[in-house]
Amino acid sequence: MPTRRAERRGSRPCSRAAKLGAHGRRSMFGIPEWAVGVGFIMLAISIAKAVAGRIGPPDRQGGPRGRRDLARAVEELQKRVGGSDDVQTRLGALEDMQRRLADVEERLDFAERMLAKQREAERIAPPKT
């Protein structure tokens, strides 16, 4: 019968490779090590983009970045439109045209109804002998 001392000699403590498993995978809080690395890289890229966005020139898609840029954009837009007085004048003229068009539509509807009534009266009237 082997003694306890012999049993201890025969059984070796687990090596590091055995602890890591066959493929050397370790996990941190149940998350694989490679996933932690990917997450870190994504975080670093996001931070770099944010810093570059603050330092770099304003892009056309993002539009103005600050109040000064916004004020400049509003001034440029007003110059292109021609001022608010001109816009108000044109808006008034457009509303007047819409009212006139609605009045013409009402008159057309009335004329169509009168014509339909006249034709119906001619169809219903008995033939003249």
C-alpha cells in the first residue's frame, strides 16, 4: 500500500497551462479576455473621435458647432433669402392668391350646379307637340 507521502509525490499541482485550459483562454468576471480588449479598443476610438471633433474644423454634415457658428449661419441664410420683409410681402401675396383661388373654385362649383340643374330640367320636361 502506498503511503500518503507517495501519493503526494505522484500527484503534481496543476500547472499554469492546465489552469488556462487547452486553448489558453482566460476570463475576467466571466468575460473572455479578447472581448475586454475589443471593448477597450472601441472606447479608445470613440474618445479619439470626440477629441478630434472638438479640435478639427467643422464638417458640413454636422453643421455649426457653437453659438458663433450658428449666428454666422443665420446671417448667411438671411442674406440668401433676402431679408424677412421680402418674405413677409411674398407670404401676404401668396395668401391673397389662395383666397382668390378659393373664390374662383366656389364660383365654378356654383356654375356647374346651375348647368346640371338646367340640363336635368330639360330632360325631365315633357316633349312639346
